[in-house]
Amino acid sequence: MTQTVFITGTSTGIGAAAVRLFAAHGWQVAATMRNPADAKFSDLLGVRVYALDVTDAASVQQAVAQAEQDFGSLDVLVNNAGYGLVGPFETATAEQIQQQFATNVFGVFAVTQAALPTMRARQAGVIINITSVGGRTAFPMNSLYHATKFGLDGFSESLWYELAPFGIRVKVVAPGGVATDFAGRSLHMTADPAGAANPYAGQMRVVLAAFNRRGGAASQPEQIAEVIYQAATDGTTQLRYIAGADAQGILEAKAKMSEGNFMQMIQQNFAGNG
Ligand SMILES: NC(=O)c1ccc[n+]([C@@H]2O[C@H](COP(=O)([O-])OP(=O)(O)OC[C@H]3O[C@@H](n4cnc5c(N)ncnc54)[C@H](OP(=O)(O)O)[C@@H]3O)[C@@H](O)[C@H]2O)c1
């Protein structure tokens, strides 16, 4: 029987690549996005586009209910929508912090709760949360983004146990750097790196330059989509999939090194010495 996947944040990047890959494999795809006019899937069979803002509870309920009605049931949910909030913690506004958690964390909770009742009733389903290498290790000047992705990682691990008795498998795909709109239009800053009154400006500029240098090692979104597809279809109970050579390299180093040595290495790398 044709399988159905429901994906959030599919206007660009990893979400859009995942839509194309699942469609190419003959899946029915519920491609959701804040603004359906951004959809670029008219060439694809089996793809339906739904309006969904993960921070808007009514739109979440509506999109999940409509997709379930249109496709019969959802076999796989991919919680992909998210963005980065970068810069000093001290200067983040309450609104920026709230928005970051509303999107990256509470949005995942809302979509997952909307999809669970029918998955549980059918005793089947795969839930894939797109976290980040930044959900397993931290870099400077990203404290709030890390808080959301570390949070999602722990949430997913606990949910894995809770949903296993119902035949629902929870998975985490943790990409390293990916060449998408993430570091462009999707990036939010808590302070101006050029701001004269910003006490963190110097540190910010050095860290942002280090991230730019690392950008050369970024994966393509199609490579991450392959890992999402593998997680959806490999039939295993594996929880985590680390996606991208950069992410694998850094997490292997972290596993081998003492915490002190690892953190010193990161500090040096982001001070411009690495
Ligand atoms: N790129 C990387 O280096 C990287 C690394 C690790 C993890 N990730 C994670 O990968 C996921 C996808 O990011 P990407 O790299 O593909 O970046 P992207 O090209 O900027 O895509 C982000 C997507 O999330 C959507 N989105 C943002 N806020 C939303 C909301 N409130 N409701 C619904 N959709 C919303 C955006 O929609 P709009 O078009 O409406 O803005 C866009 O479709 C994110 O969770 C990100 O944290 C990315």
C-alpha cells in the first residue's frame, strides 16, 4: 500500500528536499508550510500542500486532520520546521526566546500530539524529529538554539520508550552544517555584531567568522533527505541518525576525548585558531 509522510517546513532546504525524495520513491506526501504560495512541487505526483505554521495550534490541527482525511492515515511524521537564533544570550529579547522555543520545541510538541491519536489507534508510525549536531554538542554564541535542540533530543529519547508499546518508533536525525537558507534568511540574531554598544561584538564577529569557515564542509539538503528516508524506511528501532561527515567527525571526537580537552579544542577552533 502507498505510504504517506507528513513533513513540516517544506518551503526550502531539508524539508523541500525530503518532499522530493519521498515523492520520487512513490510516497504520498503532505508537504506543509507557512505560506503554500512558496510551494515548488507542481511537477510532483502524490504531493499535496497544506498551510501549517507550527506556532499556530489551529493550523496544526487543521493540516493534520485534512491530510489524514485526504490520505487515509499518516505513516511517517517529519518534524523539520525550525530556525536558528544566534548571538549572546544576555541580549536576547523575551520575544526572541519565546519565538525560538515556540517554533523549534513547542511546534514539534503540537504537531506530534495532533498526529499521535491515529498512529496509536493503528499501532504503527514513525516520528522523525530533525534536531542538529547542536542537539548533542554545543558551540559558542548559540545557547538558545542549543537549548531547543538538546531539549528535542531528550524529548525524543524519552518518547521512544513511551511509544514503543504502541508500535510507534521515534527517531532523531541530527544534521551538521547544511547548505540551506538556515544561515541566511532563516537566521535570527540577538545582537548586532557591528554594534558599538554591543559588549559581545568582538566575540560575535570571531565566532561568526569561524562558522563561515566551517560552511565549506556543509552537506547538501538532498544528503540529509536521504538520511531521513533511511530513518523512515529501515524498519529498525534505531533512535539517532547523525547526518553529515562534519557532524559524525565532531561527535566521534567528543566521544573519544575528555570533556575538558574537547571543550578546549572547540574554544580554540572558534577563537580563530582551528
Ligand atoms: N542548515 C543547517 O545547517 C542545519 C543544521 C542542523 C539542523 N538543521 C535543522 O534543519 C531544519 C530545517 O532547516 P533548513 O536547514 O532546511 O533551513 P531553511 O531552508 O531555512 O528551512 C527552514 C524551514 O522551516 C520553516 N519554518 C520556520 N518557522 C516555521 C513555523 N513557525 N512554522 C512552519 N514552518 C516554519 C521555514 O518556512 P518559511 O519559508 O515560512 O520561513 C522553512 O521551510 C531545522 O529544524 C534546522 O534547525 C539545519
